[in-house]
Amino acid sequence: MKKKICRLFLGILFIISLAGCRTDKKTASADTEPQKVELVVWGAEEDTELMNQIIQKFKVKYGNQADFQITFEVQGESNCKDVLIGGLEEGADVFTFADDQLHALAAAGALDPIENEDKIKADNLPSAVEAASVNGSLYAYPLTADNGYFLYYNKQYISDEQAKTMDGILQAAAANGKLFSMDWSSAWYVYSFFGNTGLKVGLNDDGITNYCTWNQTDGSVGGIDVAQAMLRIAGSSGFTNRTDEGFLDGVKNGSVAAGVSGVWNAVEITKAWGENVGASKLPTYTCNGSQIQMASFSGCKLIGVNAYSAHPQWADLLAEWITNEENQRLRFEMRGQGPSNIKVAASQEIQQSPAIAALLEQSEFSQLQWIGGKFWDPVSKFAGNMALGNPSGQDLQEQLDEMAEGVSAR
């Protein structure tokens, strides 16, 4: 009887062991099947062809490791933050955005720190790394380092020497019946006059509100000195206050011989001016009896990975792939955008681009565009009055005080 029980027990163990073996084999067989990975990528409409090429190459590279279903969707970079935060779990896995949205995205939990940050930091320009970092930690992958502005000028009318100063540009333009164009309706460009004066504006520690001393009355340069300098420029017959679109129209119809813009207009300006196209850092301007180098806001495009992605490791790998050396070089070739990758930025192709070279020259006098939303309207209102010559006659210090109060509003 005992032997029968023993045989029965051993038989049960054998059956269980067989079942276990079958289960293991079935699991192993399932593990060898490619995992289905669905990813959504957001980017600018103009990047559609480029991004689809990059995604296709990624699928070829890693196609033996997963069954990829990667979809590119158009989403404007400037309002990516608002759309994404409105529904993180429904948002894209990988997305392109402007660096001034980084802090808000990180604070909302949309981004996690990058795990292999040492390599990414080593591969990219310090300014781009700073733009992609929060408190020293990398939260996104640098993509471009070209979101800034500089001077374009037509060498047929304005010499390289004249292009060094605002006075020289305005005099040459007026003498030739031409115009120098700058957009004073945009606070982004107006920062140029205040940035290197010792007057300050920036983001408070809360990441939302601003501080602003542009109405300051002490120091070597006061806010009123800048205002008076702007009025003198606006009073020149060689000056015109135009939007970026208006500037490009003037370039094409021949009325504009110089202006402030960015790399996005390089192709069209070169078509219009041909071998006469010149590009350099912004000029100096006369303020309180001295020459002050005009400053600029700078910025980068970044690639973020949604912290709520269902496939975070693949999303991270795709983001790194989009921003690697090869694809930043391709981005420059197809879209003319300035790279953040150190090797690509140092390449001969980049150095031979007048627009990119001018942007890099201006970068010494630029500041990252980390600014709260209350900055834009008060500055545009103030600069609009200056462009018109202060038609109301309102006291300049009063206008500066109102502007600084509006920028710093909570």
C-alpha cells in the first residue's frame, strides 16, 4: 500500500514537472516574439518630411528588437506645453518644444531626468545643455541651438564697418533711400536694448513670475537712457518698425537694406541679395554717450520624453536617436537649423553658413529666454510708444515704471 502511494506521489510530481516544462517553453517562445511598441511623436509641420525619415531609420536600426508602430503628428512647438499638460497620459511619447517651457513641464511631472545625462552633456554645446537642464539636472535632449537673432545687411548699401554700429547702419540706409527694419512690437527683440546695460529681467524662483529693473534710475545706465536712445533710433529716416514678415517683404521688394532676424529667413534673404548678403552679430547702439553692444534672447529646441509613456525606454532611445550627431547634421541639411551637437556645430558646413556663424558670434551677448508670461505685453506696449516717437508725450519714467510693474505682476 505504501509503495502504491509512493508511486502515485512520484507520478503527480512528474506530471507537475512536465506541466512546468511546457509552461517554461511556452513563455520562452512568447518572449522571442517581437514586442509591439506604439509611439507618438509631436513636432512642427515643417519637420514632417525630416522626422519621418529619422523615424524610418530608427525602425530599420531596431526593427529586429520590436514591432514598431511610430506615428508623427503635427504639434506646434510654441504651445506644446499647454497641450501636453492638458492631458499627459494622452499626450505624445516624444515631443519637440521650446526651452522656455522646460521648467513648467518638469514641475508638472511631464518630464523625468535623463538617465545617461553625462553622455548627452558631453555631446552638446554648454548653452544647449543649460537650456535643457533644471537645477543642474538634464530633463530633455538638446536638438538645436539656433533660436536667436542677429543682423542681416545688404553689402551693396552697407559696408562691414558700417554694420558694426546702429548709427552707421541708419546713416547708410538713409543715404541710399533704404531702411533698417526691427520688430519693436515683439518684446523678444526689444530685449536687445536692455540686455547689456546692467538693467535686469528674469524669472523668479517660483518659475512663473518675473523680476524687472528696467525702470532703474541709478547706475551708469538708467531705464530712461535706453528709452531716449530708442526714440533717437525711431526718429531716423532710415528706421522702420516692422514684423519679421514685413522685414522679409522689404528685403524682397528692395526697400530694406538691413534688419534683425534669425536663421529661418536665411534662404529667402540669400535668394534676394545673392552674394551681397551679409550677416553678423547685432551692432552697438549709442546710449548715454556710450556704445553698448545689443543683446539678444537665445533659445533651443528640445526633445522631451513623456513621463507617462507606456514604453519609456524605447521613447528615450528614440529621443536620443532624433538628436544624435547624424540626425542633427541631416536637420541642418534639410531645414537649415543650427545644431546643438558640438561636432556638427564645428563642421565645415556650419562654419560656411553666414547665418549660423552670425548666430554663434551673437551668442556671446545672449541670454536664455527664461521669462514668465507677464513679460510680453507691457514691453511691447512701451516699445510701441517709442517706435511712434512717444506721440502722447507721457513722461518716459512713468512709462518705464508701468512697464516694470506689469512685467513683475503676480
